Amino acid sequence: MHPAADINLIAAIIFGVALIHTFAAKSFERLAHKSKRHAGLFHLLGEIEVVFGLWAFVLIGAMAVVVGGQEALEYAETRHYTEPLFVFVIMVIAASRPVLETVKGLVNVLAKALPIRTAVARVWLCLSLVPLIGSLITEPAAMTLAALMLAPMVFRDNMPEWKKYAALGVLFVNISIGGTLTSFAAPPVLMVASTWQWDSSFMLLTFGWKAALAVFINATVVTFLMRTHLTDGAAGTGEQKPMSVTVAACHLLALAGVVIFAHHPVVFIAIFLLFLGFTKAYAPYQHPLILKEALLVGFFLAGLVVLGGMQQWWLQPIVSGLGDYALFFAALALTAITDNAALTYLGSLVEGMSDQAKYMLMAGAVAGGGLTVIANAPNPAGVALLRSGFRDGAVSILGLLAGAILPTIVAAGMFLLF
């Protein structure tokens, strides 16, 4: 067999092993609690955010053996890492205290205006309004804000475990579809927007309003299920120095700058470095930045970029060889095992796709974006920020899948029926 064919097959096998590893991550955490001698190793293997980065190293090593070290390095260096870098930067800025308190303030004002108990209204808004805001501030930023606000209200000890997974599934699905109101906020839309000439007005009229309906339905159902466990004191922030309006405005400007220059890493990294200096200068108004969590998420996504780049040989024939409705369900299923942005990008390479086929590919890709950790770029951020609220301090991949199935069906139904 030709070395190129060899490495394609090896890459597919390693990708499959990495997928299995994600499903086994919680088992490694359990082993870590039982083993004193190898607890550190098992904790490392149980970190979902480490999985794809770890197996990406294995792939590069395998490539060095099969096709040569120079070719392996060239492959790694020619991957595009803008998205992992962007997610890292946007997570840190969005999770900063001034940005978080600004969004919390907006949610609290709206919650008090709704004719339901304030605690219930807060959770409903975090699961509906915040994902839709993702169409303006990008999905990773929306995921970060929603996760941090939901953590003390939902992902805590007195909430039944199955309801936590139901909430997590709804959050992931709503973030995935909630970014489709514009053409720049959702990674799978970004991959095709310029090629297919889809602007924000097209996205809103074709996908956005249907996604918004699904978001509201999903958020309403899961909030109703959790209502008896939600208390008004769960969202307390404790005694802190009052926030400066000027400091908050500077943080929001940094967030806006990173969003505007999301495709230009030289610019948004420069903004981020200025942001780091600003937070040091105004330390009394800050929380500790979530650098560790954001770095792990960036590492996960970079690993997915490396591993996913070798899967085109078997994915693209599937995308290009199916009818419209078959393409929708194939995209829905494939999204669970590969990043939905990678899937739509492969679709953009297919010549002569009909408008209906393009719609079906995008609808399936975003509808399935909550099924697994790797289905949508912001999902690892949600896992990193919320996993401590689950039993054993780890998110069960099967639990997430179970929690996401019903909201996925709702999203799929909206895209297919209307």
C-alpha cells in the first residue's frame, strides 16, 4: 500500500480511538479515585480537553514514521489554528468579572420583569436569551457566559444528576443553533458564508427564526423540569468591590474587538495582550482569569484540527454523494463524531450543490451540534466550566448524549418542518 494511503488509514484509526477515549473519560476519573499510585495518569487521561491534543501527538508521531519527520512537521505547521486561538481568547475575556457582571445585570433586570419566579426566570434566560446573543458575540463567548451563570444555579449538589444532563444537553444544542441568526457567529456558518454568499439577513430569514423557536421551546421545557430545585439565593455573588462603568466598558470593547477581528489572529491576540495588561492595572475589579480552562479548551480544539484534517478522504464522499434528506440526517449523525464546522467546510468544497442540499447540510450540522463534546467548537468550553458540578467531577459523554437527544429532535423538527 502507498504510504499516503497507509497514513490515511492510520489517521482514521487514531481518530476513532480518540472518540472512544472521550466516551471513556469518566471511567478514567473513577480509576483515579481508586488508584493511589497512578492517580495522576488516570486524571490526565480523564481530562476530556486533553484527549484530542494527546492523540494528535500520536498521529504526528505515526506520520513521522510512515511518511517522514519533515512531512509530519509540515502537516502540523500548515493546519489553521485560528479557531482554537480565538476560542481561548474569547473565553478568557467573556469570563472576566466586568463582562460577566454586565450580562448578569441584564439577565437580572429581565428576570424581574417576567411574570414568573426570579430564579426560574434567570435560568430560562440563560438557556434561551444568552445562546441567541451568541449570534452577536459569537458562540464560544455565549457558551462561556451561560455556563458561568448557570453553574451556581443548576450545576450544584441538590440538583438531580439527570436534570443536570438535561440542562447541559439543552445548553449545547441551543448554543449550536442560537448562533445562526447571523453569518459570523457560528463556526459551521463561517466556513461557508463567503463561498455560498450567505449574509446575515439570509441567515436570519432562512435559519435564525426557526432556531429561535427551537431555543425557546427547549429552554422552557428543561426549566419547567428543574423549577422545584431552583432557589432565589443560588445566584448570589457575595461581597465584592462595586464594578466601575469605565472598566466594564473597556472589557466590552476588548470583547467587541476580538469578535470583529475573529479571522485575524495577529490583531485579536494583540488586543488580548492589551487586555491582560489592563486587568493587571485594574486588579481590584477582576476575578482570577480562567487561563487554565481556556488553554485546555484551545488544546482540545487544536488537536481536533490536526486529527480532523486527515479525515477528508472518507467524509467528503459521504457529503457529496447523498440526496437532500439523507444529507440532513447524515450531517446530523456525523456531527456527533466530527466538528460541525469541518463538516460544512467539506460541503463548501463540493461543486454544484443545490440550494436545498446546502440548506440540509447546514441544518443537520447545527441541529446535531449538542450531541457530543466535539460536535461544536464551544462545547469543550462548556464541559471545562461545568464538569465540577457533576458526579466524580467529570461529564459522562453518554449522559450528555441522552440529555441532548430531545432538544436535538426539536431543533431538527423546526428546520425540517418550516
